[in-house]
Amino acid sequence: MEHDYYTRQLAAQVTLEEFLSINALFTDMTHRFWVGNGVLNEKRGEQLSRLVGLLEPHRNVNMSVEQLGLIKKDFPSAYNSILAEYYQQVSLADGELSLDEIVAKVIWFDDLSKKYLVPICVKKMLPYYQGGLQCVKFREQIEEGVIQIRQERLLKMMKLGGVQRASDDLNRAMIRTVNEYRKHHEWRIQNRTEQLPDAETKQLTSD
């Protein structure tokens, strides 16, 4: 019973505060990407890097129809996020939109300023995808940091619960539990659907 309790506590999601302690460069978006996707393999990491490279020049500059078409073809989840933003801004939009319509869409603000829709979407999406690149770059540090976080959790639970055992027994229980978590974590990564996030990005564009 006690061992099962420790296992459940170790399996609980790493909080934002805990995650940010791993690396001072991490942001809430790094944590958000990691929670939703874990660490991408090398191939998916390269795809994500390419997507960020396509998006970054368009934080303030509109895309061409050809550029948006490339996003639609190679990164449908990112394109769908732009599409979702369009429908949010234009509630009466009906039928299938052309790339020309999306690229030409202008959003007016209360101060009578205006901006193209696509750069607005890019600014919303980029921090999330850049957080994903951090997950790829610091993969080993994250994995080691998460193990350390869970070890510290276990020791804290033992102290707070007033558990009095010989040090050898404590060490064996901790190592066994952490190893079980490590195996479970590796299994999740190996069996994770290898695709760039979709629903998560749609949520970002609607924030």
C-alpha cells in the first residue's frame, strides 16, 4: 500500500515551478510543450526546427500565398491554427477558404490600427514551438532533472510522513520506485504518436 502511494505521487505531473527549476532558460511554454508531447525524437525535432524557421520571419511581416501553402502542406497543425483564428475573427465565414483570403485578411483594432491575420497567429504560436525546440536541445537535462525532482518528492514525502526506516531500506525503495517510473516514462516516449501538436496549438491561437 505504501509503495503504491509513493508510485502514484512520483507519477504525478511535474509542476511548472518544478520544471522551471531545471533550467533558467525554460518558460511556461517549454513546460506546456513537454507536458503535451514529451521530448521529440531527432527526426521530429528537425521538423519542428524547420517549422520555427518558416514562422520566425513573419512575426511582423505577412506571408505570401506560396509560403502559407508550404505551411499547409508540410505542417497542417500549424495551418489549422491559423485557420481557426480566421474563423474566430470572422464568425460569418462560410465555405472553404482560399490561401489568398487568409493571407489578405486584416484585423482592425479599437485604436483603428490594423494588422494582417497571419503575423498575429505566428506571434501566438512561436513561443510554444520554440519551447519545443528547448525540449529537444536540453533533452538529457530534462530527463535527469525530472528524475531528480521525483527523488526529492519521495524524500520529502517520507520526512513529512514520519517514516522511520533504516537507510538501506529507504534507498532500495527509492531506487525501485524511480526505476519503475523511468521505465514507464521511456515506454510513453517510445509509444507516443509522433506528430506535431494540433489541439494544443489551436487552443493557443484562441487565447
